[in-house]
Amino acid sequence: MTFKKLQTEVDKWIQDIWVTYFHKMTNMAQLTEEVGELARVMVREYGEQSRKKWKEPDNVKEELWWEIADILFVLTCIANQTWIDVQEHRDAWMNKRSTRDKDRHKDNEKLTSKI
């Protein structure tokens, strides 16, 4: 699916189900909340925090997927509300990174030692 199609589908869903978008600042607060929820899963699975076994599901991959999906949805709402064509800007971002950062990390011992 392209970003353009995602943006169109989210916009239609918002109008059909939610009637209208939340205020941009409400969506910004929701994005912050969702990123925090992703951070909670990550730190308990890959960091040093212990899981609360009685409260959290056993399927970490599914939990990660839901949090990432929530973030993607809210980001798409923000893009739609601010008239950002994500596909167009994604292409520009990739082109910039592909030229400017082409060799940036190749000699980084902190990264190459993990390969």
C-alpha cells in the first residue's frame, strides 16, 4: 500500500466513523501517548524492566504491532490535517539520505561490530 492510499483510507474512515478529526494538538498528545506505549513494550521486552505478567499479553510481536499501528494512524491523521503528502516527502527524504548519508555509518565501529 502506498502512503497516498493510506492517507486516503484514513481520511475516508475519519469522515465515515469519527465524523471529523480531533484537533491537531489532541492528535499530537495522542501521538506522544502512543509512542510512550511502544516504549513501554520495548523497554520491558528488550530493556531492563520486568514485565507485569498479570497485566500484559504474552505475544510481544502482536503488542508491538498494535502500538506501531496506532502511531502510524495518528501520524497519518496529522499529515492529513496539515496537508502533507507523505509519499512525496518520503521520496525526497530517501533521496536526501541516500546521497548525504551514503557512507556515514560504514566506518562506525559501534555498528559494524554488531553485524
